[in-house]
Amino acid sequence: MKAGFTTTILHSDLESPIEHNAMHKPMHPAVAFGYPDAGDLVKVFQGLQPGYAYGRQGVPTTGALESKITKMEDGIGTVSFGTGMAAIGSTFTSLLRAGDHVVSSLFLFGNTNSVFGTLEGFGVEVTYVDATDAAAVEAALKPNTRMVFVETIANPRTQIADLLGIGELCHARGLLYVVDNTMTSPYLFRPKMVGASLVINSLTKHINGHGNALGGAVTDTGLFDWEKYPNILDAYKSAKPAMRGLTQIRKKGLRDMGASLSAENAHRIAIGAETLALRQTRSSDNALQLARLFAAHPKVSAVYYPGLENHPQHARAKSLFRSFGSLLSIELIDGIDPVKFLNELDLVVSSTHLGDNRTLAIPVATTIYFEMGAARRAQMGIADGLVRLSIGIEDPEDLLRDFNNALDAV
Ligand SMILES: *Cc1c(COP(=O)(O)O)cnc(C)c1O
């Protein structure tokens, strides 16, 4: 990316001519694309010529968004999906086979944890480790390890993986390194900097930010040598070596499983992305102010936020991320019911979801992390009273007042 982050997003569509000099790539909801010369259709099918054939594998509107995400992540290509989970599930099912082994962070988005459970049923072995230390990942490696998977800032306890150490390890061992960048987004952190092979983003979260469209994406950073990856099918070995991974993800994941992003949602996400940097600067600032309020408050027994000096990975976050993000979790002192506390909040909405413009709060043990059971919650450091906050872009004084009032009332 030569221009700055926001400039690049704003001018991406204008790189190629647009009908009527429109400022945005138009929305193309077309399902099928017709070719005057049938030979061109054949070439598009065989990947010998760029173009669109059937909407399940992409339309020009998703293509325009993919090219923005590629620039944001400084990658070589992106495949978009209807949700972040579709991007994650398709990456796994496209690239893993029965008998393969995956090392994953123990601190995972709940649904990703559940997908790994499904894969185990199909014969993929998964080892969960405390990925805040690359040595734990190294100790778990086996001869059949194919992939290492981590998130940047883990939800809800904000543990930060040893992103650089794991990158060096994966590079030395030739392992596929997959990083879920949803919590940071490419504005706060580019996983390519630490050697990630594939970067996954839920576009639903910060990148769109407005809570009005689901989407997901997988970006190839160009750092991984796909010629050495044993699970590339013969049909995709004709692709340029650098593009084999994404080609297989687009065909086996997007085309075969069909979780495609609609043109309408791609357009909404592209508009949201234009203000990603502005929104995330504001939400990170708000989160830091609130974290300091909670840290000093007698009714709060624990605050988890990477921007606080006492966070175990504060130094790592400071060195890797542009700011500390909008995810914050707190525990209230014994005897305060978290549900009562949330009901005392006036502005802040009790809701799941993250990276929204509005500030959202949820007690996690009884909701998002309920299905996995108490033992796994304990392993992940999720206390029964833990409240997760996703801080938005409201005026900071309004948020400070709302939380102060609710803490006074309980
Ligand atoms: C929300 C989220 C996902 C899933 O994204 P959806 O778009 O909701 O499917 C994946 N990973 C992380 C870290 C998330 O926060």
C-alpha cells in the first residue's frame, strides 16, 4: 500500500473506470454472466482469463471489496464469504484432511471452537495450547501438524497470542499459519508483519462496523510456499503456485459449500470500511478511558484490557498494535449480579456482537460460552460473572457517565 490506509480504501474503486463516472463500484446482484464468445466463457471456467461465471463464486461487487481487503492486509488476494464463520469453516475444510493435526490457541471465539469439534468428528486432530507463549505451540507440534491457528486479541479475556514467536516457528517448520485478525482488524495490526500465511477477518465486526451486514474474508499474504503443502488437489496445481491456496479455498470452500457474500452486503461493508480507521481510533480511545475508570472502581474486581499496564501482554500489544482495541472485559466484586448491572445501564445495549459503533455488553458464561460447559470455560479463564464490553464510538463522557451511574446503582 503506497498511500495511507484510509486514502487507499477511498480510492480503490476509482482505479478502474466506472460507468457514468460513479464514485462507487456499482452493486451487481447478477447471478449469471453471459459471454458473446463462448470461448471466453470456457477460459473463465478454466481460470485462463479473469471474469465472472456464476454468482456463487463471486460478483464484481464482492471482487471490488476483496481487492480493498487485499490492500488493507497487504496481501496477494482475498476470498470473501457470507459470514466470518463461513470464511473460517471453509478455510479449514478446504485445506485440512483426515489424519492432519492442527495446533490452535486455547483462547478462541466460541463458534471457532465448535467448528474444531466438528472437524475432530471427521478425523482432524486438534491440540489446544496457551498460545501466549510460542514454546507451548512448539511443544504441541507433531509430524502431521499442518496448521497453526490463533486469534490476535482473544475474546473475551483479551489474551494476546505470541504472534511474532509463532510466526517465526511456523516459518522455520514450513507450517501454515492462520491468524484471525477480527479483533484488531488490518487497521490496528497486519498479521503479515509476523509471518502469517492466511489472515481471516469477520467483516461483520470492525470493518463494516454498522451492524447491518454479515461478511467474512480470507486473505493470502503471499508468504507461504503452497508448493510444499500436501493437500492441494491436482485440479488446482495448474494455478500459479502463490494462488493455489486461495484457488482451493474459493473452489472447495466458497463454490462447493456456497456461503457466498451478497452484492448488497459487500457494498455495505465497503462503505463501512471507508471509516474504519476513524471509528477504531475513537473506540480504542473510549475503551482505554473506560478501562481506567473500571481499574480504579471499588466495585470492579478485575479488568482485562491490553491497554492497561498490568495486562500480561501489554508490552506485546504496544509493540504490535496501533492501539489497544475496543474489547474489554470486567468482573464485578462478589455479590453483584452482572445481569442487574447491565439492566442499570441506560445507553449501553445488552447485546452480543463486537466492533459495532454502539457500545454493547453481555454476560458471557451464561450466553456465548454457555454451550461449551464449565470445565472448558475455566480453562479459558472465563469466570461466571465475566461481562464483555465492546466499546463503540459514542461521546466518551456519555459512556463514562452511564457506567458510573450503573456501578453506583448496584
Ligand atoms: C465474530 C467473530 C467471528 C465470526 O464472524 P461472523 O461474521 O459473526 O460469522 C470469528 N472470529 C472472531 C474473533 C469473531 O469475533
